[in-house]
Amino acid sequence: MTEPCPSCGLLDQVQHVPAVYQGGHSFFRGQGPLVTVPAGDGFVTTNTQVNGVSVTAVARSLDPFPPPRRSGGLLAAAIVLALAGSCFLLLPFSAIGDPPPGGAVGIVVVSLPAVCVYVAAGVLVWLYARRLRAHRRQRRGVPAAQQVWEKGWFCHRCGGVYFADAGRLLTPAHFRQLVARAGGYDR
């Protein structure tokens, strides 16, 4: 059993944070609208499947973990830049038979775009590796964050979260900050 809410002093609208979070997720599946499409001399009628998850604002505000970031775009951009740099790198080799004005200095100037593109690709790879390290750090901190998150109690009447051993009501945002700090992924 828990202590009553420190703000209103009542217990009837108090619920464990994991229960509020789980109860705020509704899974749905159903039939979508009928769609009629002209096909040749006739029509084809199709039926679509609709499914998803509906999340309440309270459950979203008590979500213990930050949303995962996708990092595939960084890797794809680095690959595209590396390919573009390879195309620029071919320019100095094509100039060997017919050197540009200025001799060797001209070849270096022609290969300068390739160097710039490779540096940009290197920066994107570095950002990708940094994001992977942050994701690993977050996953390592999940058990500690979950321990703090599971100790919280939510008062539906006051709209705040509190711990049974502490005597003050926290906003859901402040509660999430405490959970993130416990998991080490608040940076």
C-alpha cells in the first residue's frame, strides 16, 4: 500500500505509475473504408486493414524512456558522400595525361573537392558512431531508470507524481527528468 497524495491527501484517485502507463495504451485493429477502383471494363472493390496504438496524454507524459532516434540517414548520407568523393577523386587521374595549368598545384586544386567531400563523410560517420554510443549508454541505464520509475505513484485528481517515501508532488515532466537522471541518459 502507498501513502495518500501529498497534495490532496486522498488515496482514491492514486494509481501506480506503471499501471497508468500500461492502461493508457489501447491497441486497435479493424476494417478500413471500402475503396472502389476502376479496372478495365469493371470496378475492383478493396478493403483495407487498419491497426495501431492509441496513447493517452497522461501515458505519454509518464513514458520512462526517450523515443529512439533513427540514425540510418547519417549512414546513408556518408555513403553517398563517399561515392561522390570517389567521382571527384577521378578528376586528378584524368588530368595526368593532360595536366592543368599550374602543373602539380593544379592537380591538388582539382582534387580539393574530393578531400572536402571525404572530410564531410568522415564527420557524418563520427556523428553516427556518437549516436550509437549514446544509444548503448541509454540501454545500459534502462534497469536503473526503471527501478525509479516503478516507485512512482500518480494522482489523477492532482495530475502529479510522487514517491511514497517523499512528501511532495512532482510534475510528470520533473518525474521523467528524475527517471532519466537515474538511467544516466539525461544528457
